[in-house]
Amino acid sequence: MAAMKITLLAVATISAVLLGTASAATYGVGEPGGSWTLNTDYSNWVSNKKFHPGDEIIFKYSPAAHDVVEVSKAGYDSCSTASAINTFKSGNDVVPLNATGIRYFICGITGHCSPTAAASMKVVIDVVPSSSSPSSPMPAAGPDASNPPPPSSTASSVGATAGFGLVVLLVASLMV
């Protein structure tokens, strides 16, 4: 009986870990058609994204040509790095989105961020609360070619659902 309780505790812990990480998504900034470059329309890229706490964004770029600077709204509006919050320079920068709120990112290289130009290396990431209810309605348009779900979150959700099903089967077989 004690071994059964330990097994059930282990199964419950594993399922909590699987379900806790299932909703996180990873977004490559500018992907699939671009990256952190002068040729990407970041307003368009971000327009069909919903960022939630636990997600992460990845800036991929040539470190010899660009960088990523997290700034305040004032820094974003003026393309100023004077009061930078964070500066990233690796060319493969992973930025965790741990809390709700609006975050602002620009390229700090002179001339790459322009307060007035339409094509400018700057992006606003609005992190909104996750819906904990499984019965949340789909967006009116639903996922389609113009509004696809994020690939990694879809894969994680499918994996977690399958993993949860296996956990339920395992617990049921142990109780027999």
C-alpha cells in the first residue's frame, strides 16, 4: 500500500510539471518570414500574437550588425537607449515573459530605430493574462492562415494532453 501511495505521488508530481509547462510558447521575433533585421515589419508580425506569462521571445540577428535594447515607452517613442532596462548582444537572445504588462524593444544601433519611419527595428510586446478556463472561446476568426496558433504552444498542448491521458490511465491501472 505504501508503494502505491509513493507511485501515485510521483505520477501526480510528473503530471503537474507536464501541465504547468504546457501552455508556454516560444516566439522567434519576426519569424517565420524574418528575424531581427531592418527588413521585418514588426507591427505586422506582432499583430496576430497573444503573449502570456511563461512565454518567451527570441531575437535572432547578427551581433556585428544589431543588438536588442529593452526600453521604457518614452525610450521606444524616441528610439533612445539612454535609460535602457536591458541590453542584449548575443545574436540569439531569449527573453522570458514572466509577468503581464507592455514591454518595449528597439535596436540600439544608430539609424536602425526611427521614431517616424514605418520600417524600423522596434517592437512592442503586450503580455496579457492567461485564461485558466479550458472553456474559453476561440477568437472570432479562429486559427487559419492569417491567424495561426503559435507552433510551439500547439505542440506543447498536444503533448501535455497526451501525457495527461497516460497519467490517468496509469493511475486507474494502479487502483485496480
